[in-house]
Amino acid sequence: MTEDRKVFVLGQNLFFLPRIMNAANQAGLTMRLTNTEADFWNAYQEQSPTLALVDLEGDPDVWPKVLEELKTRNSETKLVAFGPHSDIKGMELARSLGCDQVLSKGEFSRDMPQVIAQYADSTAS
């Protein structure tokens, strides 16, 4: 039996969710929205994600803590952060916390299906 592979979305902005869900489904992943640190870790206890997408416009008290902790718990989860191109500090922080890729919202919007498929393919067994 094949394990259901997940993509977690960490953030509160609902704008990208339908497109993320569609791209995730096409890549063989199931999407799960998490808006808080507790949501993320409750979902993580059920199953660690193949990919975590982090909205840098999300709660600035949540996403850095989750990224820092996630890298110590499971180096297999791929991390992709996205945010406003003008948020240089947020993007640098995401990189320093171990994100595999950090994109502007425009890049993420344009390349979303390929980005999700790339990380789904790289972790498929």
C-alpha cells in the first residue's frame, strides 16, 4: 500500500489555495492547510509532509519557529517559502532557516505546478 504523500501549506492567505490544491493533486500529493504552529505540529504528528509551502506573509511569530523546528525533526521534508519580492529580510530569514527554495509571490504563482511537481518527484519512492 502506498503512503498518502502530503504537502502542508503554512499561512493564513487563502489566495493560492485552490491552485496549490490542484497542483498538489496533479503531482500525487494531498494538500493540508495549517494556519498556526499548533495546527502544523498536530498534522505533522499524523504524518510528516513530503513538502511544506510557507507563506512569508503569514504570522511572523509562527513560520520562523516552524521552519527552525522542522529542519531539526525531519530533514526529508522539502521546504519552499514564498512572499512579497520586497520582503528581503523575510526571504533571507527563510533561506537561513533551511528552505530549499525561496520565491517571490510572482515566481511562485508563475512556477507553482513545476515547483510542486519537482519536489514531489524528488521525494517519490
